[in-house]
Amino acid sequence: MSYDKRNDGRGFDDCRPMEAKAGIVKSASGSASFKIGETVAFATVQGPRDLYPKFLKNPKKGKIRVFYQMMPFSGVGGRIRPGPNRRAKEISMVTAKAFEEVLCLEDFPNAVVDIYIDIPQADAGTRCAGISAASIALADAGIRMTEMVAGVAVGRTADKLLVDLDYSEEAHEEGATDIPIAVTSVTDKISLLQMDGDMTQKQLSEVLRKGIVACKAINEVQKAALKKGYEVA
Amino acid sequence: MESKLLIKERDVVIPGEELASGMDFLPSEGTYRLENSIYSKVMGLVKVDGKVLKVRALRGGYLPKRNDTVIGKVTDIMSAGWFIDIFSPYNSLLPLKEGSSDFIQRGADLTRYYDIEDFVVVKILSVNAQKQVDVTIKGPGLRKLKGGRLIKINSQKVPRVIGKQGSMINLIKENTGTQVTVGQNGIVWIKGEDPLMENLAEKTIRKIEAEAHIPGLTDRIGEWLKDQVGGKK
Amino acid sequence: MMNQNIKEHLSETLKKGVRYDGRKLDEFRSIEIETDVSTPAEGSATVRIGDTEVMAGVKIEMQKPYDDSADSGTLMVNAEFSPMADPKFESGPPSIDSIELARVIDRGIRESESIDVKKLCIVEGEKVWSVGIDLITINNAGNLLDCAGLAAVAAIKNAKLPEVDKEGNADYKHKSKNGLPIEKEPISVTIHVIGDTIIADPSREEEEASDARLTVASISKDVICAMQKGGSKALTVEQVDEMVDLALKKAEEIRKIL
């Protein structure tokens, strides 16, 4: 059976409606919330600050650490028990890597910037929303970076290639492929790429390009969130 | 290719935002060149100095600089001197010979001078490539702090709180009758006889922090202070 | 930003009846309650007291009851001092402070029997509703405990049981119109003593300078359902009387907002 119309009526290349806000946690160095459809991500930056244990310090450049976590009540169905879990650890690691190239790490040698990503509400695309939120939070914290980073999940549901899969599309009975990506805002480079499912090479090439275009729309939302509050009459 | 400036002085820009195209402009603090364009690498205010483009960060942690006067807390005492937390990713050392104009004997009780938990006003003597910081407490205005209250403000806003040649800080001191010491690291010490005036000094500093990017700050604060003080008398 | 003489300065100021943010000694910061802040949760709320913010989520699952209480549903309160809320909070296993907060709020809800767990029984010995309340700190500007306590109650009030399908299984995708069987609403108020002055709703700074604190949970102006003393200074019985009195008075004011 063909997936002819998306469950929420969107175009196949369209992201769900988005909303972002910077500075949601007053005592943090920087923070942001990013909402895409029904998925919400909070990102909070603490630092740059001193790094323990000592052997982790790099005298040439700073380090970033990401701690990604889903709130226990964020998913439909069972409560997610808090505590270390392998999925969260992997997401934390690939998220940190997504930012390493664009961050000016030489600005803070021997120190660390910690990014906490928390998901209060999940409807697919959580790690991507986390990345979009984290980018706003890093900029909000005054951390230098050459480009912003946006995240979006692209892929395939049944026979159609699409952008920003929601949970119903990821779990579609005809099968789906989920490809989370992160894209840098100036050079359009892919700094995170994972795939869960199957796809031909040609399809992949096509859908990645759609993702890069979608990330431009996310960049606009990020920019608006950061600039809000600084408009001078 | 014709050079074009895409922004103007005092615009708020985000990382990765294009500031100018063409080869005529030069990147400086907070900006970088990529191929034919100049981009911002931090969230901040644009400064156009002829052909030189700068972006000054709106927020961000304090990075120690030589000759800065900062407020710190004594966290440890070693034979070499006192370790001072200067609320930065980098901590500092107040070496023995910089601790007093007295000659300090080897094996003397260093807590007689500055004890753990004391807050001190110190000046940065040097910052090496690994960001190790040496400070001194010998100099005008440098001292141990007694009593009063301490608040933390955005270190990027310190120049506005101090004002041109201290104009803003003097405005606060005169109108509230309090002593105020502002550290370049964003730590501010306030002490007055009247707690209500201390409250007013703190409130004023927070107001400057919030409105620093809006022009006409000094006059506005002057008016506001007179209003507040008038109301209380 | 605290040491002994900074604390003395604060203490002296409080003696004069002045707080650094201009509030009266017994005055709470503005309280904001927002519900339905997490749609997958069966109930949720975010509470702000001044800049302090806590999010509470309630998850209700259909489970087998414990052997020793085959006719009762279960209730659990968990708290996380998320590092997002305070640069001093570390990620990792729960800190003793977050455990204390969770247990104090748990006792307030459990001992007051504010949720009738017998009414959470679906089929005795086989199916009961299991209620999990999770409290996540979002921003720490002082007084996380009272903020979390209020968020827990607001989330419980907001909660709706999942629909049950024809086979008697829970359908978590759809919420029924039925809420939790709430009998009472416990409100926690923490009173602090700094030097000789007692204050309500401490700021972050005031907490750092605090000598002792007393948390009082009540379900009405006459009935206390949980208490916890914290801090190292011992209290006279007159101080306890005064602090309890203030806590109960404040709880009644807050109850009106709920």
C-alpha cells in the first residue's frame, strides 16, 4: 500500500510546525527549548568551566560533553526509568560530535562546556530536536562557533521519501527508515548521520538533500529565537 | 566582485550570520572570513570600524585578561600562596610575595592574611598559554572584602555597569550612598549603611544588565535613580 | 557567594525586616502554575515560584499489585536535581538532597492519604493502577522543595486515567475523563531561620545562609501531615511553634491559588 498522504496532511518535504525559545533557564550559561510537532527538547549549557577528572583536560583545546536524557513521563505508555541507558549514552556521544567542528574549542583550553538535553515530550525526532535546541543554547551562552547546527530526521515511510518523520510514520505498518541528520548552517555540511532501516543509494542521496533544505527552515526558527528580546524600538 | 555590507553598527547577529560579501572588509574579533564573505562566530552586537568588522558577545563566561581587576574567593592555601577562585573556568594563584607589602616568613600562618572563604579584590598579573593565572593584591583598591553582599552579573556587561571613566558606577554610588566594587569577572560587591539603598544599588545594576544594548542608557538610569530615591525619601 | 561575614551582613539586614529582593519576611514570590505541559504524561504541571521552576509528570500504568496489598494501587514519588537547574548539580545517581526532597513530598502525599489507593484497584490481585510522579528541577533560584511539592499536587490534579479497552488493557494513547481519586491536597511550606529571623520562601542566597529549616506539609489549616527539619542549628520549641504557624498560614494562601 502506498503512503499517499501524510497523517497530518503536510507536504513530504515539510517539517512539522516549529517553535523555539532562548534563555528558558535563568541560572544557566545558556539555554533553549525547541518544539517540532509534538516533540519538545530543552537544552541547557553550563560552562565553560573547570574539567574533572584532570586526565580529561586538553591543554590545547576545550571539550564539550553532552548529557541527553528523556524525562520519565515523556513517552506514551510506560514510564522511562531514570538512570544510565545505552541509547541515551549513544545519542549524547553523536550529539557532541555534531558540534565539535563548528565550536571554537581553542577559546577554552583545559575547560569543558557541558550541554544537558532533556526531553519532556517525545513524538519522534528527539535527538534532532535536541541538537537544534543545543545550538540555540550554545549561542545564547556566548560560546563562539562558526556555524549554527540544525537537526532533522529524514527517511522513508512505506514507499515515500520524507522529511521530519513523526512517531506514526516511524512506526508505520508498511515499514519505515529513519535517518537523523545534523547540518551546519553556513557550509551545509552533515555533522551527524545515522540510519535505522533500509534504503537505496539513490534514495539516500535524494533524501539527504531534502534534509539540508529543511535545516535552513530550522535555522530561521533558531535565529528568530535568539534575536527575540533584542529588538530595539 | 562588488563588496557589500549586509548589516549595520549595533545590529544583533548570531553565529554563522553573513555580515559582508566581497574582499574589501576585514574580519576581527568575533568574526571570520570564509571564501568571499565575512561571518559572525558569536551571538553579539556588530561593530563597524571602517573596513574592520567585529562582533562583541552579548553574553559569555569570563576569560581572564592581564591587568583586569576581579573579585575572587580564597579556596586553598599552599606554601606557594593562596588559590583564588575567580569564577572563570581558570583559577588563579596569589603568590606569597604578592599577598602583602610585609615580608612573609617561610612557615608563617598564611591564614592571618587571607583565610579560606575570604572574598578578595585582586588584579591579574599574568595569564599564560594554558590560562594559568597569577594575581596580586598589592595595589590601590585591592583588598580583602568584609561584609556587604555579592552578586554575579553577565561579565560582558561590566563595561556598561562601570560606564565611561566610571560615570555609571559613580551615578549609582552617589545616588544610593553605597560602596560598590565591580570585578571584570562579573562579580559585584555592594555595601551600605541602609539596606534599602543596597537593594536599590543591586536593582540598578540588574537594570543596566538588562538594558545595556538599548542606547541612551546613562541618562535613563540617571532619571530612574532620581525617581527611585525621591520616592523613598 | 557566601562566607561568614557575608552571612552576618545578610542576617543583620533581615533583623531590620529587609530582604535583598525587597520582599517582606513572610512573603512568597509570585507563583505560576501551568498544567498539561507534557502531553504523553497522564498528568503534568510546571510550577514557578519567582524564577524557581519545577516540572512534574504523572505516569499511570496498569500493573500487578504487590503481594501484600492485593487490593491497592501503588504510588511513587521520584525527584531529579537536574544539572540544568543549577551549575552545582551533577549528573549521575540521585544526590541525597534530591532523595530527601522526593521522600518528604512522598510522605506528604502518602501519609495524608491524599490519593485513595484502594480506589486504584481494578481487579483485586491482578490489575491495579500504578501512579509514578516524577519531579524534574528546571531552574533553582531557591526553595525547590515547596515548588516541587506544589508541582506534584498540580500534576496529580491534572492527571486522567488511561482508557481501558474491551480486553481490559490500558490504552495509553487515549485519556479517559476520570481523574485520580484525590481526597486531600497536601501543600508543603518550608520556613527558614537565619540568625534569629524566620523567613518564608528563601532565595538561593538565603538558602546558602540558612541555619535551619522546617518543612511542614498540611491538608488544611489545622492538620499537618508531614514534617522535616533540615540544617545544622537546633531549634527552640518556641521557634518551632512560630515556624509551624507561619507555614500553615502560607499553605492556606497557596491552597487558594491551586
